[in-house]
Amino acid sequence: FGSSPWLGDYTLPSFQNLSSSTPPNKHKMVRINVLRDCLNGICNAEKRGKRQVLVRPCSKVIIKFLQVMQKHGYIGDVEIIDDKRSGKVVIDLVGRINKCGVISPRFDVCLPDIEQLASNLLPSRQFGHLVLTTPYGIMDHEEARRKHTGGKIVGFFF
């Protein structure tokens, strides 16, 4: 393919950079709900019988939710690792969690409706907790009833 009277000086295109570069229309996936990712990781690790689970990224809502779970004895020690980015959390599991999940969207719950919502979501009146975000902070449904306040539902665990 050197020089020819019909083609002129024609060189073949080089394909060396095509394999290493990403196509321009590829978008990076983003996390929609970090609390849901966290609780799914905890639930899956609990089902597999793990003793610890590492969750990332970390947020204030995740930490408060885990503190409510820890207060009721569903999880053990919670260690927050500050990696100067979005943070990580190491959670010690004690084998008490059957299911935990997020309620999305965060519906408004007034004080009389808490009991009905608890009976809809939880398997029994004896155990299980709803987590609400209230003007007094993130707490379970029993504490919200004691403080005589409503709020928005965040999630549940039992």
C-alpha cells in the first residue's frame, strides 16, 4: 500500500487506542438510595451467617438507623471508618435480624396511624420496629408514641 498513482499516499488507520478508551456515550452508574444498599448488605450477610459486614458509603441517616438497631440489640458494635471520602461502616452481626428494609417514598405518619402501619409491616406486636424520622430525631415507633409525635417512615427491622 505504499504510494500508487490511483490511491495517492494512503495509510491505514491505527486501531491501537480503541480498546483502552471507553465509548463517549457510557455513563457512570450512581447510587440512588444508600440506606437501601446498607440494609440489603446487612440482610444478605445475616442470611449467609456472616459475623461482620462492611458497608459503604456512610451517611448520617445510616448511622442513626444503625444506632436504633443497636439500642434494641439487633446488631452488635458499629465502627465508623473515616476514609476522607464518603466513609465506611463495619457492623458486628449477632444473628437476630430476620428482615430489614427501607420504605420509599418516606410517607408521612401521624400519631394515630403508627399502630396501623406497624400491624401492616411487622409480623407481630411483640417484636419488630419501625424507624421514623421526627422533629426530635430518628427513633423507633414506640419511642415516637411515647414522645407523642409523628413523622416520616424511614424503614423497619425485625
